[in-house]
Amino acid sequence: MRSILLTIALAGFASTALAEEINLPGDLSWTAFGTTSSGYAQSVGIGQMLDARYDVSLRIIPGKNDVARMIPLKNGQSDICACGIASYFAQEGVMMFADPDWGPQRLYTLFNNVGTNGQTAAIAADAGVEDIADLRGKRVTWIKGSPANNTNMTALLAFGGLTWDDVERVEVPGWRQSIEAVLNGQSDASWASTMTGSLSRIAASPRGLIFPELPHDDSEGWARAQQIAPWFSPTVVESYVEDSGVDGPYEGMNYPYPLFVATPNISENTAYGLTKAIMENYDAIKEAGPSMNGYAKNRQILSYIFPVHPAAIAYYKEAGLWTKADEAHNEMLLKRQDVLASAWEQMRDSSLDDDAFAAEWLKVRAAALSEAGLPIVFN
């Protein structure tokens, strides 16, 4: 572990030497959500800026699901993943990544889009729900094959002191069907972004639409939620669909999307140059795609769920944004990745198959994290 930290420290010193220049390769590639997603549209806008100002050609590789977006990154075919929260599952080696072909991945973040929208339960107004605790006994959608969405809803229920045993679970085959279930009166709540266009149909329907407030001073509620989903971040939500019953900004939750993550194989020049190019050219990209306001420097969350790449840290120090608290948090996250990597080594010779392998790995993982005094998160 000490050798790994030394390597990182040396990388940090080397990165500092790059502090005045942006040296990007002529060709970059990163994976993203599908071509109809806001993450893809944002990538196109960033690519146009990189082409115009740095003569960089950006190739965007759309991935149909969370694993498909990670494969090019793992195999060195892509420099970066403009990912969703499932990239955290990859770092942790859980859910679809609790597999012999995957396991915990060493990932760094560079920068993220921390928007003014919220992530929450879209609730039918006629369900009589004013806060999360009021969901007790209500119908809540569970999306098959969507662990990220379901974990988010689990954490949101926990904020209100609830579990799935306290609500009526309505299983649907996909996210689109989850919204349809609320619209058609089959469910009362589904996971969504406050800016999701299809929510306008619910808002305009006889059912109506509300978004529950998550008071930022409810320390116990936040502790319960973040124990399940540490990516939950208190946010003043300013952007939401019209006619949603919201009267001005409110205290809610959001997390970055896309999350821009890379492996340790990304070059220092690319990690530093791309971070600086995005942060210093915000005015050139803020209107280039949907929900671009989250790329502003003052919206970056530097103490989050991924360690920041050493070369990106060099930029944030240069910009006066990196603090001692960020450094301590980063060191903890690097230690966490070391613990996970060491635990994974115990599974190398396992002959277990599929579910049995995943179950054993989660036990080994939990024991290693617990011994190191780190939160398990995924029990």
C-alpha cells in the first residue's frame, strides 16, 4: 500500500510541473449513455469546444447499459467514461461487477456535472404525500434489472425511516414503465430526475405531481440515506419540470451526472489538460447542451465517492479549490481502493459460480472493509 501511495505522490509532483499548459492528444474517446441521453448531448457540446479551441477530435462511444459503458474503459479502448452512479458500483465491485471478470476497479474522477436539478421520488400529488415518511403504505415502483434506481429509492425511503416492507412494491420491467405506472394509477411514486421531460405528463394529468423536500437539517434522515447511498448529496434544487407543484428552490438531493471517471492508465497530460480545459472554458460550453450549468468550478464536489486523479488535483490546487479536508478525504478513498484490491486477491482462485461467487465475495469484501475501519455500504 505504501508503494502505491508513493507512486501517487510522485504523480502529484509531476502533475504540478504541468500547471501552466494544456497538452491534449489530437484524438480522445469516452463512453457515455445512449444517443438520446442528456449525457451524450453534453458530451457533444464539450467535443465541439475541444475541437474549436484545442484541435481535439472527441469520439463518443454510446453504451446501452452500465457494463457496456465500462468495458472500453477497462480494456483501454476509451480514455474516460461519462458514466452514471453505476461507476461507483464498479469501484466497489458490487452488483453487476461482483463477477470474476470484474471485481473492484481502481477509478479516479476528473470533474463532474453537478447540476441544479434534483434526484428524487416523483410522487403523484393525489397520493396525499407531503414528506418521505408519508409514503408508508403507498405504492412504489421497483424496476427489474436496475440496481442503481432501486438502491436510490431504498435510500430515499430510509431518509423517511421506511423500508420496502413499509410500502407496496410495484414491479415494472423498465424505467419508462415506472413513469407510466404513476401516470396510469398503478403506482404512487417512481425514481426520477426533477428535469425528466416525461414527468410533465404526470404533472398535467389529473393525478398531478409533487417532489418531496429533504430538509438539509435532518441529520438523522441524511445519515440513514447516505449509509445506503453515500453518493446522495444535499442540494438546493432549482430546476424542475413545470407545473410540478414546486414553488421556488427547495432543499432536496442530487448527485453528479455524468460522473467523469478514468483508470490510472490515463496520461497525466490528458487528465490535467482535460480538467483544466473544461473548468476554464465553462462560458463556452454552458449553452452547448442540456443542464450544462453543473460544469462550473464552484459546483464541483471534490470530497466525494471517488478519489480525484493526481493530475486533476494539480489543477484544483492551481485554481485554489483544493483543501486539507479534500486531501484527507482523498487519502481515505485511496486506502479504500487498496483494501478492496487486497480483498479481491482472496477470490482469484475461487471455483464458485455466479451467485455463489458473488455471495462469498460480498462476505470477504465486508470483512476486509470492517477490519480496516471503513464503511461497508453494500452489505
